[in-house]
Amino acid sequence: MKRTRLQTIALHAVIILSIMIVSLPVVLSFVISTQTPAEVYSSPPKLLPSAHFSNYTAAWRSVSLGRMMLNSTIIAAAVTAGKIVFSLLAAFAFTHFDFKGKNLLFFIVIITLLLPIPVRIVALFGIVSSFGWIDTYAGLIFPFLASATGTFLFVQRFRTIPLELLDAAKMDGCHPLRYLFQILIPLSKNSIGALTVIEFIYIWNQYLWPLMATNSKQMRVVQIGVKMLIQAEAMNNWGVIMAGVMITMIPPLFVFFIMQESFMKGFALASEK
């Protein structure tokens, strides 16, 4: 059934309106980040950006934001890589090997999604503390390396790949791990890209666990840095605060723009052949 011209216009109008609503907080944050305190509190509010870009320099220097961004980048990259590797191996085991209790074990892995970090944070802190990992990269990375979401995603992806490929690989004497790395992983690159974006942003936005697991300023992450920036600006200089927020958005946006094609295709499992 063909759309009428009026329906097409209405659809485009709804899409444009939705984009404007979703992007409005980011746009306002950028506008405020370029304004002086007087402009921020002016009435009526000034809705166009100014040229007060010294706010970005002030935000960068005020709480050592560069060091915090380095910490967050290292942690997010390491956790994302670890999650992908372990999820691929776990999904490969669940889909290509038969062993006793496989279904029960897979159910246990999935049920861990009901136990977010805040629920188990006290026990987790005790374990990490007993290892001497407080205020270290290990304490910020290792608790997040397992991923039920990634395992489920790759299990669903591997199940769409014809078993004839496995039979052909076995006839050629292909080792299981070779089959995984040379056949399954290349066929799952979009799912890997989608998981990379999801996990990187998830770890980048962590606040509660890094707050508990770090003591020194040298190990703080960007989300704590934003909170420290709010506290540092006693006069509520929202231009500087929003400048810091805009800076911390750059790495996740960079990862998303690089992986956006894979991210969009990663969930269309049935359409990939």
C-alpha cells in the first residue's frame, strides 16, 4: 500500500520532532557551555551559543579532567575487550558443544541480569578489597569482565549460522577454535560492533562502583569528575560545568560514530547470512 503525500509529510514531521526532543538536552548543554554566568541566568534565556570557550579550558584544568578521561578510556576499553572475548567463548560453548547441565548453566548466566551492581556491591567490595585491588585498575576492570548480555547476544547470533558450515569445517580438519576465529567471528562482526558500543558506553557511565573502589584523585573516572566539577564551582558556574559534560561526551560519541553501521546492523540477526 502506497503512502499518500500527506502521510509522508506527517511521518517526516514526527521523525524531525522526535529528533529535536531527544537532542534538545545536548544542544542546550552545548549552548550553556559557551556562556558566561550572566548569560546563563539572563531573562529571557539566551538560546544561541556565545564565544566564551574559555569554559572548556577551565573545566579541563579545574579537576584534572584529562587524567580522569584517560582512566575511563583505559577501563572502558579493557572491559569492553574482555566482555567480547569471554562472551564469544561462552556463546561458542553453549551453541557448539554438548555437556551435562548446559541449559541450566545458560539459565544461570541469563538470570545474573537480575542482579545489577548496586544489589551486590557490598559483597563485591569485600572481595575486591581482600585481593588488594582497591584504588587500582584491576579493581575497576575485573568485576565487569563477564557479560550475560554479550553471551546471550552471541548465542542468538551463532544459532542463525547454518550448521553445514561446521560440518564442512570438520571435514577439512578445522579445529574448533580455528572455526570460531576464522568463520564465526567474521560472520558476527556486526554483533561484535553493537556490543562494543553498548558496553563501552555502559562502563564509561559507571559512577557508583568507581566511587567506592577508588580513593585517590589519580584513579577517579569522568563521572566522578563531573560531580567534583559541580562541587568545585561553588558559584554554580554552569558554563564551566556544562563544558566539562560536553568534553566527557566526546569518547563515547567517537566510538559510536566509528561503529554506528555495525551497531545498526548488529541486532538484525535474521537478515545476516
